[in-house]
Amino acid sequence: MITFDTEPARYRHWRLFFAGRVATLALDVAEEAGLEEGYRLKLNSYDLGVDIELADALNRIRFEHPEVGAVVLTSGKERVFCAGANIGMLSRASHPAKVNFCRFTNETRCGIEDSSRHSGLKFLAAVNGACAGGGYELALACDEIVMVDDRGTTLSLPEVPLLGVLPGTGGVTRLVEKRRVRRDRADLFCTTAEGVRATRAKDWGLIDFAVKPGVFPGFVAERARALADRSDRPEKEKGVKLPPLERRIEEGGYRYPHLGVEIARAKRTATLLIEGPEKGALPETLDGILERGASWWPLAFVRALDDAILLLRANEPEIGTLLLRTKGSLDAVLLCEETMVRFKDHWFLREVIGFLRRTLRRLETTPKSLFALIDEGSSFAGILFELALAADRSYMLKAPEGPRIALGPLNFGGLERLNGETRLQARFRAETPDAALSDLRGVSLDAEQALAQGLVTLAPDALDWEEEIRLAVEERASLSPDALSGLEANLRFAGRESFETKIFGRLSAWQNWIFSRPNATGEEGALKSYGGGRPRFDWRRV
């Protein structure tokens, strides 16, 4: 079973150290320590295990080291920064494993950019050796790229000429959307296997600085300090430790303090039941929140939810529908959210909101159907109502003393989707702007009122509830998983585009298709024949 929780003492591939306002993450991959057997992680190449450590290290910096304003990503090996995703791993992995690997890697890179945009944490790539494929894609996620200008170091995205695939963790998109490299230059760069050296890379806008070896370390330190000076993260506040997750894995699901996951494999469903906070136990002061730390309900539940989504993705490929349920007090959830918003400019609250934002995005990029079930005892309010807004459908029980929902301030901003819109804006498009709902903040709505406002999909009464939910779930399970994944991705990514939506909605779709074609993954395809002979291509354009 693949799990996604780790800690610095267990890292095999990254070295993390701190010097004042700057943290350094040095990639020093242990070749023999692949996540699975059958390949070696040569040339600082990476697999899912390497990226799991990177994602953990980033969260450690976010929460445990508020004094850090800039992170340097570099290599701990000589003459090689990173060769990208490991080819042996890709060639032997199943199609779902390849897709999930690319998805998680994309999310980690987008998380770097999200922290730069919202949390004041800046990133510098110090390219101190050959940098290819996913290695350059990691650099592209940073705010600045410094490349050593020597005789041997090159920069490349060689996936098309060497592997018959695409730079699948956002390379193509970031090249033209983020760095605004000219299309003709990008075309030449992406089809030139040997790559380019520092001078041309600088001229074409592929990097920010080309620096001679003798002054490279000092220049990197200078740029890192300059980036840290731009950060508003506090220099002298104490961080919040992230203890190991309290999680119990059983045959029928997973159990966390604020989340239960019940897996019904015969029905191909999993029910996620999130338990809201207890009203009397919620701190309402900043000191009280910081004293709770990682056990404070919003952070505790979102850590559990994020972990559960990843476990279901990696280990339960046949689970096609996630049923999202909540229980608890609407008032308690709203009170907690009001406290979050009151202190939202504090670094810790900002990081918690950022974690929520990224986890909701991870939920939306998960290729499983999402149904929100709003029944007796539910607490779909504010940040928990975002789950219903993220769902493909929402069902709300209509009964005299039935459940109620409520909007909170973060429904109107702070937890935006990948394209920068709130889920309310995405929901109504031209029909009803979210501003028209602003008067409903904190107002408890029953099923008929929620349906009239367009906030839920259907509202069956008590007589029909069980049967209607059963039929909806069974019908969903009878449909093609491939067709549903395509349908859901298209509908979830409606609205304006960003380079993040292009990565997940376009690039990922193309990469999925390419991964299933014999030119890439067939027995004579480029991934299988890499290093042992030339591939045999089917030359038809389709």
C-alpha cells in the first residue's frame, strides 16, 4: 500500500537545512531507494517517493519555520541538478500509476506557486548541473532560476524526442504561459534532445540568471536573501509542529480523529464522513489557536482529508464515486470560520487557509465522481460547504426538521479554484454572481431555500431519499469510468483558464492519451526501448 505521510528523519532523497531567512532543499537521490523494485534512480531522477518527501518538506517549511522567507531548490550531487522522472519507473508502471504520479507531481509544483502567490514564501532554483525534463519543470515552478554557466551544464525538455511523451508536469505550459517564451523557440527547445547551455537559455528567457561557476554559490545566496527580503513571513515567531497523522488503516477504510472513510468495494464507492468541531471547545483568540497548533480543527481535518484523497487515488483505483458527508453543528463551523477570517493575515492562519485551498483543488483534480449528501445531522456550512460546491452533484434531504446549510465568508474568497474563481462564481456563471448571495452569509437555509437559491442539485423528501440516492449511486457505477473522467474534468474546469487549469485540463489529458499509445508505452515504444535501441513508431497521425 502506498502512503503519503513521512517526516525529515525518514527522508532518503532530500536534505533540508536552514540558515536564517533561507531554507535549502538539496536533491540527493538514493539510487537504490525507489518506491518500488525494478529500477534505479540514476542521475537524481525521481519517482513518486521522491516527490512525497518534497511535498512533506514544503509543508514543514510552511508551518514549522515561519522565519523562512525563501527556499533554494538545488542538487546535492556534482554536475547534475535533476534528470527528471525516472524512465525505468515510467516504462514499467501501470497506466493509472503513471497518471497518478504525474498528477501528484503537478500538484506539488502548483503548491510551490500557490505559496509564492499567497503566503509570501519565495522560491529560487539553483541549477548547478545538467537539468532535464521534470528537473527543469521543478525549476520552472520557482520564482527565479539561476543556472551555472560552464561547459557541461545544459537545460532541456527532451520528452518528445527521447521518450515519445510530453513534459507532463507542466513544462510546456509554464514555458509559454509563465515565462512567456516565444512559441517558435519553445518548439525548437522541446524537440532538441541535447538541450541548450546557459547563454542561450538566458537569451531565450528559459532562466533568469547565467552565472560562472566561481561566483555561483555567492550569487545564489545573494538572490535568496533578496527574495527573502520580499517576504512578509515573520522572522521571530515560533512555528507549529506537524506531528505524525493519527490514522488507522483497516480493510474497510481509514479512520482519523475528524474523518472516517468507509470503502464499499462491491459498490465501487467510498463514503467520507467529516466531523465538524465542537462549539464549546473552539478557541476564539489567536493565542488559543496557536496553543492548539496542529490539533486545531481546521488544520487537523484538512490534513486528514488530504491524506485520505491521496490514499484513495493510489490504492483504490476501482472506487469510482466518493460520497461526501458531514456531521456536527453548523454554528460551530461558522464560528470557527469567523475566527479564521478575523486572523487571516497572521502567518499561521494564512497557511491553514492555503492548505484548505490546495486540498479542495486536489479533490477537484481527483478522477472520481463526487456526490455531496446533505442529510440529518449534517454541518455543510462555510468551509465544509465548499465540499458541496466542489461536488459534481449535491443532494439535500427535504424534511420539516431536516438539515440546513449556510454560507461563510471563505465561500466568497480565499479558497479559489485553480482558475482563480470562487466555487460560487464557477457554479452560477452568467446566472447569479456570488455577490447576489452575500446577504445570505451566516443564514441557515433549509432544503427548499437552498434549492431555490441554486445551492444544491436536488432535494428529495424523506420518503424518496434512500431510494433516490441508491439509484443515483448505482447508475453512476454502471457508466464508463473513462467517459466519466473526461466528462467531470471538462465540467469542473469550466470558466476562465489559468496555466494551472491548462496543466490539469489540457496537458494532463493529452499525456493520458499519449501514455496509452504504443508509440510511448508499447513493447517497441520509446519508453520501453529507451537506452536499448531505437523505438518503432506507428507513423499515423490520429
